[in-house]
Amino acid sequence: MPRKIELNIEGLTKDVADLRREIADFESYTGGFFDSVIDSIAPFNADFTNRIGRMLNNMRDRRTPELQTRLHNYVNSIETAKVTFAETDATISESFSPQRGDNRDN
């Protein structure tokens, strides 16, 4: 026997908004951390600052941009699925609604 598909659109909308907010928070921490540290030590004139600058440059996270792209794609896919489900539900509901002037009961 087929099972009923239930989707909580309001809950999904809230979850997507929460996820987008969390991604934005994550991006704010990863965006320019190393650049800001390197820039802040640049005015100092010492062998130490050159070494620290090279070390920080080597420590840069080069995987984060790909992760961010994947997260955005994931959220966009969820949003697309949500809209598609809502539109499909509305279309199916309309097809089952009696039409004006439809006298099938008579």
C-alpha cells in the first residue's frame, strides 16, 4: 500500500534559513583570517616576521572555498526541492478540486 508523503514546508523553510545563516557565520571566520594576520605583522621589520608570514601563507586553508561552494549548492538544492514539492502539491490539489459548474454529484 502506498504511503503518504508529508513535507513540512514551513519547517523546511526555517531550516534552510538557519543553514544559510550558519554558512554565513562560517564564512565570516574563514574569509580573511590569514590575510589579516599577515597584514598586521607586515609593518614589523625582523627575520621573525618574514618567517611567520611564510608559515601563515603555507597554512592557508585552500579547501574552504570548495567546501563553501558545496554548502551553497546543497542549500540551493534543498530550496529547489522545497519549491518543487510545493508547486507539485498545489498542482495536484487543483486537479482534485471540483471545477466550477462541475455537477458530478447530480
